[in-house]
Amino acid sequence: MTGKSLSGTTTVAVAGILVVLLMMAGCLGNDQTAAPERITVTGSTTVLPIAEQAREAFEAKEASAEIMVSGGGSSVGVKAAGEGTADIGMSSRDLKPEETAGYPDLVKHHIADDAILLIVNPENSVESLTLDEVRGIYNGTYTNWNQVGGSEAQIVVVGRDSASGTREFFSEFVMDAEDFTRTQEEFNSNGGIQQKVSQTPGAFGYVGLGYTEGVKPLALDVGGTSVRPTLQNIKDGTYPISRPLYMLTNGEPEGLAQRYIEFILSAEGQEIVASEDYIPVRG
Amino acid sequence: MAKGFSIRARCRNFGWPRDRGTSEIGRPVIGAERRFVDRAVGKLLFCAALAAIVAVFFIIVFLLRDGYQIVLETGLWDFLAGAEWNPTGRNPAYGVFPLITGTLQVMALAMVIAVPLSIGSAVFIAEIASPGMKSIIKPAIELLAGIPSVVYGFFGLILLTDWIRVAFDQPSGSSWLAGSILLAIMAIPTITSVAEDAISSVPREFKEGSLALGATHWQTIRRVIVPGALSGISAAIILGMGRAIGETMAVLMVTGNAAVIPDPIYDVFSPVRTLTGTLGIEMGEVAFGSTHYHALFGVAVVLLFITLAINSAARVITTRIQGTQGTARPIPSGRVTAAIRRSTPYRALTAAASRITHAASAPFGRLLPPRTSQRCAFLLISLSVAIVIAALGVILFEIVVNGAGAISWEFLTGSPRDLGRAGGIFPAIVGTFYLVGGALAVALPLGIATAVYLVEYTAETPLTRSIRAAVDLLNGTPSIVFGLFGFAFLVLFMGFGVSLIAGQITLGLMILPTIIRTTEEALRSIPGSLREGSYALGATKWQTISRVVLPPALPGILTGAILSIGRAAGETAPIMFTAAIFSSRFLPSSLTEPVMALPYHLFVLTTTVPGAATQSYGTAFVLLLLVLTIYLAAILVRRRYRRETVM
């Protein structure tokens, strides 16, 4: 062991330890001087884009406000708002009876509506399906596109994971709570389904309104007329697969939480809702 | 090196002052104060060493606490052997059998792909490559281990599944095969480096003797070297299996997650769902306290037990071979060899291996002259290395080419805007540093203290054995299980909420075993004569450890710390339920706030945000760069360190 190489190693070692210490120092000594007003918003990943974009616009107006938005799912949102671990919970479904019983003070703020699109690959020749056909595909009755008016190709059924609020809604509204086919591929996000469908010619999936890049939304055949999922059709209920999106507070909101929710419900906030491809509830 | 070992071994035999019982005898008279410090330090180290046991205990208790109810509800048999996993159906079903078969199938096929490639690469590095080539290929393969699993998943989701769909003309590319290919690439570095160590430690005389008898190099490798290293190689394979079975993020992004048993059973294009994947996709949105929630903890318990079984098998084999990777190992004595031979996994593996080598060598051995068969064999071996390096190349190329374009000053220093589609990832970069720094602050003192206690303070007792077993168990615990534990214990039970501190502790526990092991190794490589000299001069135990033993062990400890940083920085599963949030304009100002982190940001960008492909590649690029820099540092430190110890 030569002296030279030993000192080299020591240098490396000391440098490494310094880096580590710096990291720890970064962790501990990070107190900010001004105490901004701060709220946390958590819950449904479907509502997250609205909350996030509204946060950006709102913080631009109120420099001292700090709004922290995170996902986690509707159940997380309900629980966090109910237990007070977050100031605002986001939910893409209505409260369940046991949730209403457990957290009686929760106040729902209906901030937007979301439609669910049935999507296929752009190469697919199918343009519209009836709700029965959709159910048939998801419960495994139809396995080939030629059974529902398309060309010969196996249907790759794609859906959300079983804990998802979107799937729950889809299951109740479209499937009548019937079981999904067991070969359904599951993804834990709208984006995952969109990605899959855009890559796979035979795929069939359902997503929120914003996820249309690289995929083809199908029209719904309602009583013989084909209804396209346009904003107008969704708004007036002609396109039937839509659901309300909520922000939840424990009791009536106060302070920053109140101003934030009011902002989302204002004309400017509802424009953000529309720009993120959701259906505004006002104006 | 070998000398150090033998001296140590002798010390052990002659009752070196190691535990309190014998330490007073034969030690020079020392001041009462120094003796007090000595005792206090000993006690302190002992407490630290217990931390591993406590952690394992808590993990098991908290998983069982939330998981046992599912067994009460469905019955143990229906839970384990139920053929249907459908928690939200009209008649909810919680059978994990398809998930178990999915897990095992994905792992098995991954091993079929990874084992020949890894052993080929190991043989190539140890026996065939020139020193110059070796110094490039070895670190390159080790770099594969440094790529974060979410980056693999990203790569798999974008390229691999699509390639499988087109190349094999399947309706869908998300499949068992895709999962297995990814897992194989991820397991290859583990298997290769452990197997290479085993092959390199086969005594030189064996090889020389064989060559002297006129055998060709290939015959020597096949008949002498590989059989001699077989127990090490089998341990390598089992460690690789452990790595593969606990993987979450990459698998859930490419296997399709349909809870079915492939029909027919060997249909590699069928989608499958693994235990880890189920936790990864369903845990986030499940309603607390529901049957589904308990079922997911039940899944975690099943997963823990499977990895426990695999890791115990590995432990039996590695402890029987004695010595650990990275240090020269003494030739197993007759008794140990016999013990290895007696173990069932060894026998099964030998039988399988001999059958395989026999079958593989038959065409060469019988029909071809030795020189030609050597040429063919070396060609195949080189091919396996080429495939592994090509895989690394493709992944790096894809991410670097697409990611470099996204890198700009704003991307590196700005906050995300428009859901991450614009702006930068600065809070995620800093958040990753905070998480890793905190994890080290938790794990480094605990880990080093545990290792010092294990190596310097105790002889083998049932207690140390259980500490070691606990460390091994922690080491084999899948990262998603740490995530679940962190969620159940830190976030909910302790009431930390989703916070920086919950993530730091979870990650700290995850990297604790790596730090303990590498520190142990470093301490063991310090010759006993140094300690003897120090004691002879009248130093106390603690003085000896702090002034004589620890300083030269520092580079080894540092390597362990750096490797853990790499691992902690790239992990998604442990932080996705405990610490990470999707976006935040500011950096966290206290430990109770959640943070952004690079791996989670990448995961969300790729799976949730449409139209963020550029930013995904950019984030993947930054994450890759960060982790690979850390790994490269570890490799360099170790190379320096090895060169010295060899001298």
C-alpha cells in the first residue's frame, strides 16, 4: 500500500462524506423566512389536472398562497378531507354511504363534469357502438371486432385497475355491475390506457375526456342515432356516459381553501376546466 | 488478504477478546473512564444492531395487522388457492393463485433468459476477456444494475411491448414475455457479478493442472472451472431470482396486469399479473379499511414469504461456501464442501446443470474436434456478452437521444407547469436529494454500528445469527413491501402523513442491509494483526476500532454508501405511497411535507399525463444520468480500493 494511493483514497472518501453531509444539511437547514398561507389538495387523479392548472393560475394572482396538489385516488381524497389531513379532497365519484356516515361534515363542491370516452386505435374501422355492444366486449361475449361491425381482428380489452373510481363508474353505468372479462389488461391511469390503445390496432379502452391523442373516440349508438362525444352533447346529456367531479371540504371552507374553490368556480376557473377538456358546470 | 483471514481465524479459536465474558481476561489494565466509554459504546452498538431485528419485526407485524383479516374473511385456502382475483366484481373474489402463478411464471422465464446470458458473460469476463476488455465490459454490465426500474418500465412500455406485438404478430404486446425480458435484463448484472466472483475464486492450480494435462481452454472451463464454481453460481442465480421476484414498477408497466393463468399455460404472449404489480396499481386508490385493502396487505404477506423462501435458499448456499463476494474466499474445507453437497438445492442444481452441460456439449464433444468445439463455445459465449451489451446500448441510446433534446436550463432549474408538460423538474431533483440524504442519515449510522457490532464485538451466537438473518430478510424484501410498510406504519399509524420523513425512513430501511453488508465486508478485510498490534499497545477496544480498524475500512464503507444512494435515488415503489407528490412549486420546508421525486415524476408523466413524451424522456435522462454517475463513482472507488488491497 503506497502513501500516494492511500492519500488518493482518503481524498475520495472525504469528498464523498462531504457530499453526504451536504445532503443532510440540505435536509435540516431549510427553514424559509416568510410563512405563506398554505393548503393541501389531494385525491382523484382525474380531478388533479384541474386542481393543478387552477393552482398555477391562482398562485400567479396571490403570490403568498401555496397550494400543494397531489394524487392518490378518490378514496384517498375522501379520507384525507374527512380526517383533516388535507384541506381539500378531490373525488371523481359520489360519496359512498359508509363515507357519508363516517364523515358527516363533508361538503361537496361540484366543480366540473367528466365524460368517459370509448377509444379505439385510429386504424380501427368501427365508428360507433351501442351500450350493449360495449358491455358485450367488456364481459367477454364479443372477442373479435367482426362481431361488432369491424374487420377481422381480436379485441384487446383494456381497462382501469380495480381500485379506480373511473372503473367503478364505468362498471356501474355501462356494465350494470357485471364482471369484466378476465383477460382485460389493466392500467392504473388514463394515460396508460391511451398509450396502449394508440400502440395496439385491436385495442379497446375507456378514458377521461382529455386523453384523445393518437386514439379515436367512438360515437355511442343511442336508439339508432349515433351520438358523438362533443362538448355540446355531453353538456345536454345526449352523450350519456358522464359523471360529476367534486372537491370536498370538512365543513364549509375558510380562508385560502374557500378562495381557491371560489376561483375554480369563477369564470376564469371554469375556463381552465374547459381548457383541460372537462365540462364546466357554470357559464 | 488470505493471510489476514487466517490470522483472524486463529484469533477466533484462541478466544480473542470479543464479548463481555472474556474481554476482561488478558487485557492490559486501563483507566476506569476509558473502560466506561468502552462499555457504553459496546451497549450502543448492540442497540443499533438490534434495529434490524426490530425493523423486520415491525414490517411483519404491520403487514399481518392489516392482512390477517382477509384470511378471516375468505379463509386461508380460498385466499391462497382461489382462482379469481376480482375485488370489485358483483361477487368480490380475492383469490391470489393467479397472481402467484403469474409471479412465478414471469420469474421463471426471466431466469431462462438471464441465466445462460449471465453465466456466458461471467465466463467471458473471468476467463476469456483480455484485461483491457474486462475493464470495459465488467463496469458496463454493472451499469445495467444502476438503471432505475421505472426507466426500464418506461423503455418497456414505449418500445419493448410494441416490438413484441409487431415481431410476433400478436394482438397485444403487453405480456408475460415482455415482463420476463425486462426482468432478465435487470437480473443479469446481479447474476453475472456474483457468478464471476465465484469463477474467479476457483483456485488457479485447478486450471493449470487441467491445461497441463492437455485439455483445451474450453474443456478446462467446462469440466473444471464451472463445476468448481457451481455453488457460487447457484447462489448467484438464486440472488437473481430474488431481484426479479421483488420488482414492481417495470413489471406493472409491461405485463398487461390481467389476473389470468395463461391458457395454454406456456402461452408467453398472454398478459399476466404479478403480486408486486397488483400492489403497485391497486394500492393507490383502494378505500382504507375495506376488504380489498386487507386483501392487498395479504398479497404483500404472500410476497414476503415467497422472497423469504428464495433468500433463505440463497443464504444456505452462500453461508456454506463461506466468504462473501468481493473478498477472496478461502478454499472450502472438506467438511464445508460436504455440507454443501448434502443440501438439497445444491443436489438438484448439480443434477440439472450436469444434464444441461451434457446436452449442450454433446454435439461438440462427440462430433467436433476439441479446437472446433472450443471455437463454437467461445463464439456462443461472446454472443451472450454481445447481447447483454447490446441491450444496455439500446436502452441508453433510446433515452439519451430522445432525452437530451428536452434538457435545457429551464428544464433543470424550473418548476413544472402545465402538469409537467412545460417548465422544469428542479423540485423533483432536489426532492430526490432530500430523500436520499435523509435515507442515508437514517441508515448510515445504524448500518455501520450494526456491522461494527457484528464483526468486532461478538462471536457467533444465536443472537448474532438472528441479527444476520434479519439483515438478510430485509435485503430480500421487495421494495414495494417497504412502501406498504411505510404507508401502514409511518404514514397512518405514526400519523406522519405523506411526508418527506416517511419516505426517508422507508428508503433508509431499504438500504440498511446494503450498508451493513458492505461495511461488514470492509471490516473483515482488515487484517487481525492490526487489531492485535493496537491492543498490544494498550488501546481499548473502542480506541482500536475507531482509530485503527475504521479508517482503512472507509473506502469499502463508502462504496456501500454510494451503491445505496444509487438504489435509493432510483426507487419508485417505496416512495409512491409514503412521500411523493406529483407537483409542487416550492421545495419542502419541513420534514412533514411531501416532496417531488424524479422516479415518481417519471412514472406519473409516462402513465398519467398525455402529451408529455419529451419531458418523460428528459426526466428519464436526468434520472439515469444521476444514478449512473453515482454508480460510476462506486465502481471507481472500488477499483482504486481493490488495487490497493491486492498490493
